[in-house]
Amino acid sequence: MKFKLSDYGYPLEIWNLYRFLQKSNGYTREQLVDYQNKKLNAIIEHAYSHVPYYRELFEKNQLKPPDIQTVEDLVKIPVLAKETVRERFDDLIADNAIRYKPYLNRTSGSTGTPLKFMQDKNVSIARFAFFWHIWRSAGYRPYLKWAQIDGMFEPDDDSIWRYDLQMNSLQISAYSLNEQNCKKILKKISTFRPKIVRGFPSALYVLAQASENLNFDIQFKPKSVITYSEQLYPFQRELINKVFGCPVYNIYSMWEAVCLIAECASGSQHQYMEFSVMELLDKNNSPVQKGESGEITATSFYNYAMPFIRYKTGDLATLAEDSCSCGRAHVIVKDMDGRKDDSIITPEGNRISRLSRVFRNTDGYNYAQVRQVSEKEIVVLLVPNDKFQENTTDQLKQELQKRLGTSLKIEFRLVDDIEPLPNGKRRLVVNDWIRTDEE
Ligand SMILES: [Zn+2]
């Protein structure tokens, strides 16, 4: 997430929403749901009155806005797939979009075409206020010095970082994290002394490892590390926490801005119910059973230029059954389960996408990647560490076979590093055989 200067254009609206979030911290679940219903009614009414795609969809399904009174009524509306956003782009734009100061945005794209969509000032305001609120709980204050290491900064030359005066931040590239560059970065941030360090978990992990390997003490202690855009694995959290000496907060969001999940100081992942309605759906678009993994499908309250109602994100999550001890009444996510597209297809035709658990509790390697190379073969790349033993791969093989069956050939390869994708991220599962085409 990067705040653009133009996002500063609505200070009063940002402030009001920010203040509201301080208030809604004390809401009961019932109050949160009431709030969601009000916001939902407004966006549904708007979509029906001003968005050709939704007018047509509602009429085809014999629906009128009063049929959608509460979040439970959302199931009556068909889901919105990424392909539909591509195909019906023009029809998804509100006829009065200009009122909301629309702009074009897109996903970062990794292996294929990025997805384009319109967003508006409400999204900019919401993004700013919610992130400010979330970062504040991680110790952020306006104009505080911070460092960011991710795929945002793509240098044309061989520079590794740049200083952003506007944001008072050091932007570091996550693309070429070899040992030599890591050393330079560690030295640089040790002089820069950021109060907050943000970045992709894999990049921060590589940096933390370099600090250990080079015996380089960073000699400063930020208030917190904030991670995003990739899954944060327990082993990564552990080392990042050790090297930076501060808590690590993970945030889940996406360019489409339909869902926001962030960790609180008690360590629970809160789904911000003030931001959107989240549903977890199975492959038939029905709600999953309690404790099961489902695709995050969400309805944003904020994008009036191009409303996304029941938008399928392609990301998988499992809900927790309990509430959080911090006292806030949000829905709590137990596990983020990776991307739906990051899946292995067995020779029997089963699509298995939830492999992160295989790699959850195993020592012996710093990073793993599962690649399907043909119909009948997967290759597991491992970056081994000191704890690597001969039976490490046997254990992993067993865990993989529990989920994938035994008809796939599994080959292990020990490697020095795993190359990041064109957007700087590192994925756990990559299907080279059936190339997925979107981010
Ligand atoms: Zn909490």
C-alpha cells in the first residue's frame, strides 16, 4: 500500500472516518452488524440506480434493493468474478461516477495481465483512515520515519533504495536481495533508524537471515514491523521478531480494496467489519462450514465509481470460532490459507490449494516452493538451513501426500534462493503446468 499525495486531498473526511474508527473500537458485534447493514443498503441502492451491470443483474434475478436488507441477504446476489470485471468493465462504472472523483487502478500483476478497475475518492479516504488506524495500533504516528522493503520500488539502475522526502521513508527494493546488497541495506537502515519497518515477509526474512549470517547487529529497535502482500509464516515471524526486537503485525488487503484483515496487539487477525462484508465461499459459491477454508468474497462499502459486490478475491481463509481478548467484536480470522490459484492439480483432477499447512511446523529450511511441472510431477524447492536433516524431505513428502495423494511424483531440490516473481513477491505454490494468468 502506498499513499499518493492526492490522497491528502480530503483531510476532513479522513479525520472523520479515523475518529469514527476510534469509536467503533468499542462497538458490540450487534452494533457492527447494524453499521454494516446501513452501509450495505446505501451501496446496493446506488448500484441498482446507477450501475448498468447491477441493474441488469438485479432484474435478471428478480431482485430490488429492498430485497437486500441485511448482510444475510447478500447470498441472493450472484458473485462477481475477476473475468466479469474484465468483460463488463464499462457496464460496471456508475453513470454518475464523476461525482466521486474516479481514477483507474490495477492489481500489480505477477505472471500475466493486471486487472484494471475504477476506484474513487471514498476508497482513498477509507484506505488512508483505516491504515492510519491500524498502523497507529502498531505504533505509527504521522511523519514518523519508516522503511519499506517490497516490490514498489523498481530501480532502473543498480540502486537498491531511495529516500522519499514526502513520506519520510526509505523505500528499499525487494528484487535483488543477495548477501552483498543485504549487507548494504542493513548498514543503511542502521543509520536511518526507522521507527516502523514495513515489507513483504519474504524480503524481511531474507534481511533478518543476512543479519544473523553476517553477525550484523542492526543497533536500533523499531516500534514494530508491519508485513503484507504474502503469507507470513511462523518461522519468518520468529526470526524477524528476533532480529528487529519488536512485534510483527501482519495485514491482509488488496488493490481492489474489498477486504481488510489486520493483526491486533493480542495477535488475532481482525476482519474490519467497518470496511466491508466478508464471506467465505466454497467452489460452488456456498458459504463454507465452520472451521473450513473458503474463498474470501467481499462487498466494499466505499467504491461508488465501480461497486464490487460479492467480489471473489482468489484468496483463502479460515475463520476462528472465538472472539479476540482485546475486546473488539470483529470477526476473527484463524488462518490465511494462500491463494486459490496457487494450486496443484492431481492426475485425478483434484485441485488442491491449501498447502501452507504442510510447511507450518517443520524446521530444516528457510523457504519452500512447490511447483507443478507436468501433469504427474511436482518439484519442491527448499532453501535448507542448519537444522536440515535427511528426514526433513521425508516428513514433507508424507505431509504433501496426505493432501495430494500418492499418484504425483514428488522431487525435492535444495537451492540457495528462490527467485521472486516480477512483482517482487515470493509464492509458496506455483503451477508451471497450468499457468495462472492473474494476480
Ligand atoms: Zn484483537
